[in-house]
Amino acid sequence: MAKPIELGLILDGEDALTFHRYIRNPTDTPEGKKLLLEAYEEAKNSYLK
């Protein structure tokens, strides 16, 4: 049986709050949007082949 992966990352205090706020309302940039669109198109094209 496979052993679960342990990330070993624990956030607490202000780091945990900052991460939680970001996950609930992520910021993005035009470059980030372009990268996601390119990844989506590549994945879509690879899946259909």
C-alpha cells in the first residue's frame, strides 16, 4: 500500500490568516491569466489527441 505524502508545511498566526485570505480572494495578473489560458489550451489539445 502506498504511503501518504506528508507535506510538512504548517502555517500559524498571521501566515495562516494571509494564506486563508488569499485562497478566498486570490489576486491575479495579466501574465498569470495568460499563462493559465495557455495551460488550459495545451491540456485541452493534449486530451483530445
